Amino acid sequence: MSPVNRVFAAQLAGLPVFGPDGESIGKVRDLVVGLRLDQQPPRVLGLVVELSTRRRVFVPMLRVTSIDPNAVTLATGSVNMRRFHQRPNEVLVLGQLTDAHAHLRENGTRVTVVDAAMEPVRTRDWVLVKLAVRERTGRLGLGRRRSSLQVVAWGDVAGLGLTDLAGQPQGAGQLLMLFDTMRAVDIAATVRDLPTKRRHEVADSMDDERLADVLEELPEEDQKELLQHLSEERAADILEAMNPDDAADLLAELAPADQSRLLELMEPEESEPVRRLLAYSSDTAGGLMTPEPVVLTPDTTVAEALAHIRNADLPAALATMVFVCRPPTATPTGRYVGVVHFQRLLREPPAEIVASAVDTDLPALRPSAPLAEVTRYFAAYNLACGPVVDEQDHLLGAVTVDDVLDHLLPEGWRETGLHDVTNKEEVERA
């Protein structure tokens, strides 16, 4: 298939990037352009490529040999592994330019930038020559149609200078549409790399559930910064939508006065499990656990148990076992009986009750167990999830292996990715 000569940024986003021998490099996440003082189209400096480690790196456009509808190919499989950092004269097309407000030079019509297209020129450079814009007509009312999309030359639009983009409010419609196809962890990586103003605009436009998912994947400092940007009422709503253990970890990083105020704003049934978790040190089983595992009574059928772990919203680690307890089944539960591993459930007749398949030999963790003991426990019993039980045999919650890994990895691992390798070549961006 022949390479294309005009590429819109929205079409480029998410395309796989390959080396000359077909080796996978990563995915395109944005375009970097250098804005000019005159009205000439800006030069596209390069691509922001997300590697498999979720690290985002800069790839100069001179390294790009072809852009096809389904892939981008580089002249070399070797890329600079230094993490991408935006420079003062640079603008991210998807992160900053799309959804920006501007106006047409000819008649002053107010427009919103929906997309941008780049084309190659004789010098082998790519330039941003076209903008897809939509007229801003105010709030859509009854009987009013949405304004039509038009593609205009870069020079026909005013109000897109560096100072313009820094000072104006932007919508987040285009980014949110891109986020629909991305995992929360990948959205978090995108949000983390956005300028602060743009990051806040995106957070303001997200619904509570989605923002809660993304917040759970951000480093602590970014979590705190975003939470402090939100109004206290919305911050409390976001904390309610988060997993209780993640909400507790975030609240533990706040000043005591802020922590207390947000807990008071949360609904009592949502804040209670979070308060219980805050009573434990973060590096103990009690601080690591989630208070919402799958808890069933002994007379529950195997078919019902399988239905519970088929829940798409249940994290994979929590779906590896169900916990059998006497009523009540909300943590802290009645007397803890044992666990049933999901593989055992698959081997049992659907009408059988879970009491007949309970593993009573698996030891339980105490909430005071330190991280080292929890780690040895998971390694010894080859588990993805384990029970936390108090001295009165009440199930308090469950620790999952992902939470253990989160505390074992070096501090700041979310920012640096899994590898911290720097290529000898330093890419210069003019």
C-alpha cells in the first residue's frame, strides 16, 4: 500500500510504530510542532511514541520513512530512550491544539479546532498545513443543528499562538473520544504528560468513574495535584468512585485537615471502609488490602459463585478466589470459613454448594503482617490474592499481588517505566 501524503492527527493517534525490519517499537500518542511567529504553517518536529513499557519518547520526523493508514515505519529500530519532555516553543497537536478556540482571519468567525493535518514538503520536512474546524455557535438548543465541519489552511486561522494556547480555556472533546479506546493506565500516561492547564481541563470533562480509574494509575504527586484542583465536593465523589484501598492510599498523603474534610463529605457507607484502612500502616497487610473481595455464605451454589467472579468490573486478581464466611458477608464479616479457588469452582457441579469445596488449609494473613511477610506468603503459596483475618476470625479484606508489587517496585516507577535506559544519541529538536 502506498504511503499517504496528508495525515490527520486523529488518524495517526494510536497507530503502531515499526522499525525497518518489522520490529515493534510502540504506538503514536501525539505530534510535536514548533509554532512560528509568522502565519506560515508550523513544522512537525516529531512524534511522541509510547513504548511497551509505557515510557513516552520523542522520535524526530526525519526518522520516519513512511506513514501508512495502518502503521508508521522508522528508518531505524533504535530510538532515544530519554523520556519526552516538552520544550517551551513546542505544542502538542492532540494535547493542546485540538479543542482550542480560535477565529477565522477573513470574517472573524469563532471556531474550535477539531483536527489538524500535516503534509510532507520538498525538504523532507512535514508541516501542519490544514486545520479541521467547527464554528462555535453557543449552546445547542431545540431545533438548532450542530455547525458543519470545514477544513481550512493554517494561515486562515488566528489565535493559535503560544500565548493564545496558554491563556484560553479548551474543551476536551477530541481527547475524550481518543480515551474511549484506551485503558485507564494508558490514559494516565497521556494525562501526566499534558500541560497543567490542559490536564485540568481534561479532568473537569471526565465523568467521575473514568477519572477515578485514571487517578488510581497516576503517581502520588500527580494524584494529589489533580485532587486539589477539583472542588471538595467533586473530590469526595471521585474518592467514593475509587477502590477503597486506593482512596485510602491517596488520603493518607494529604494533610490531616484535608483528609478529615473529604471523609466527612463522602457518603458514610463509602467512607467507613476507607477509615478502617487508614487505621493500618500502608506497608502492612491491613494497609494493602481491599475490603471488597467476593464474600459468599457456605450455602451459596457453585453456579452463583462463578457468576460473581465473571463480573467484568472485578479485578482479575480478586476473581481468582471467593471467600466463604458466616453472615454478615460485608467486611468485617462473620466467622471466616476458608476460600474456594476459581479452578476448583470450574471442576464442581453447578448445583453443588461452595461449602463442599472450601480450602480450609490455606493460612490467613493478620492485618499487622509487614510487607516482607506478605511477600513471602504470596511466593510460598503461589497466590494472586490472599485473605486478611483478625484474631476473632472475621475476614477484614484481601490483599492482591498487584498491590504487593506496587509497594515493592522502586519509588516513582510509574513515571520512569520499567526500564531506565538512555540511548547514547541525544536528539536535537530545532
